[in-house]
Amino acid sequence: MTHATTIPMPGFTVGHHHITSPLVLAPMAGITDLPFRRICRRFGVGLTVTEMIASRAVEQGRERTERMAEIDTDEHPVSIQVAGSDSKFVIEAAQWAVAHGADFVDINMGCPVKKICKQVAGSAMLRDEALVARILTAVVKSIEIPVTLKIRTGWDAQSKNVARIARIAEECGVQMLTVHGRTRAQMFNGHANWEDIGLAKAAVSIPVIGNGDIIDGETALEMVRISGCDGIMVGRAVQGNPWVLGEVHAAIMGLTAPAKPTPGERWAIVAEHLEHLASHHGIRRASNLARKHVVWYTKGMFGSAEFRGHFQRIEGWENQRVEAEKYFLSPQQLEHHHAQ
Ligand SMILES: Cc1cc2nc3c(=O)[nH]c(=O)nc-3n(C[C@H](O)[C@H](O)[C@H](O)COP(=O)(O)O)c2cc1C
């Protein structure tokens, strides 16, 4: 099915929040911490979601869990995402999220990771529709702010139940649904099925956010056309490339696409990201996280393969910073940028 695409997209309402820019940053464990969300938000994101927080972890009260729920005073609206299959713990985690300043509590029933599925949480819950209803009803009753839900399209191709889960969610009082257009069995293989997102959209009247394989403005528009979704969620494409959000934002709002960042603009973002990583996590953890993020930022740049090998061996926060700056601001980068 195809839908008339209204551009600019009109946005959607959840509770008393009208989200004018229907571009949502996907929750990604180990990636979309506060430092990276702070970087991403400026590129037109209308809603951010924390990394998934296991409800059992909340009960244990570790400092690291507290840090995962930290949000900026100007980061609103924001969802804190929780996961779990025991309503007692999910309720506690939801109430804890409210106390930490969440505007919405997002429940994760999409995570395909074995560790999570073994505890019958994440996407494993999609196989047990009665359990889904029980958890959602319990959480909706236990907090006063909107509860939202993130799912895959089902457990496997034979047992897709995206429309039924969408209806259950709406009946239980969930106020927004995000659908990653893959089954659990697909993990991250193949292509996300955007028509399946449309099945959810057709089944309910709450806002449906489409997710899976958006890599630029064109793919975002195509997802809207195929699924009729109310918002777009972007995940992996933003790794090392928050500018892609600006591109998607421009496409869905009917604006001119922004220019690609120059090496200087790229470095300004990387430097700021490094600063936030250090102040949020402390230098030790920031140093490990930098190995992943900085290397992602070099994708497509001059001599990136060589730099990656070199950067992974650098020890010490200050050395990492200096070597990264040298690389991003080298004269060859500018030449390469102009030649593109
Ligand atoms: C490294 C990684 C971590 C993720 N962590 C979460 C998470 O904590 N919660 C969640 O709901 N989805 C998580 N996801 C799934 C993404 O939110 C998103 O649904 C998926 O990547 C598909 O979107 P994309 O094709 O735009 O990446 C994660 C994905 C990746 C790659």
C-alpha cells in the first residue's frame, strides 16, 4: 500500500506534548548516552530516548544505571526506556523513570539480544500476547505520564503479530508505538519491511513511528510513503554521522538538504562529543567509548583505514584527543573534501 505523503510532516501528539519535528533518535545501548544525544538533538530531532534500562538493574541501584537515566534540562521531550517481563520490576522502573524527569516511559519489546530474550523480555515477549497486555496495563496504571512501546514485527516470519500487538497496546492505554520493521528472527539481517509498519499504522489511531534502515532523506520519505507512519526513527545511520539527522529532518519537513560538513565542522562535533564523554563517564570509560565513536566519525574520510588502526593503539585520553585533532584537521582532509 502507498500513502499520500504530506510534506512537511505534521508531527504528532503524545500526552500534552506536540512533537513538531517527527524525527526520533533511536535508543542504542552503549551509543545514545547523554553525550551523544546532546550532539544529535541539534540536527532537528524532536524526541530522544535513553538507552534501554533493565528493570532489574534499577532495583540494584547501581551508579551506572543512574547515569543512563541522566537527561539535560533542555532535553525535552525525552523518553526513558525500560525493559523487563515481571510487572513488579517494570512498574518500579517506570516510576523510577518518572522520578528521573522522563516525559514518557518507553517499554522495550524489540530487543533481540539473547541475554534479554532468555529472561523473556525484549522481543521474546511478543510471543506471549497476554503477557504483553498484562505488563502494559500494569505500567499505564502505575504512572501519570504517557507510556510508549517499541516492538519488532513479531517473533519470526510465521508468527508476525504486529497489528495485534499494536491493537493490544492501544487498548491498554499506550500512547505511541514504534515499530522496527524486522522480526526477532531476522536480528539485523535482510531489509526492514516498511509495509509491516503500515499494518500497525492501519490498526490503531495512536502515533506510529517507523524504524529500520533509514539512511538518508530519500529512504525516510520512502518509508513514510509505504507505511504512512507519523514519525521516523533513525538508529545505526547516526553512528559517527549525526549530520544524517539534519538530512532526514530537511526531507520530512520539506526543507533544502544541508551541506555535508567540512572537516573543520566535523572536528568541532567530535571535539565536543569527546568533552561530553569525559565529563559524563569519567576519562577511563570515555577513552574506551572514544575508540568506537572517533573511528565511526572517520568513515569516508581520507586515509581512514590507516587512521583507525593507529587510533585503536593510542593510550591515554589526551593523546587520543591530540591524534584525532591532527587527523581531522590535516590539510589532506580539506583537499579530499573539496575534491568530493
Ligand atoms: C548497538 C545497538 C544498540 C541498540 N540498543 C537498543 C536499545 O537499547 N533499545 C531499543 O529499543 N533498541 C535498541 N536498538 C535497536 C535500534 O533502536 C533500532 O530499532 C534498530 O537499530 C533499527 O533501526 P536502524 O536501522 O535505524 O538502526 C539497538 C541497536 C543497535 C545497533
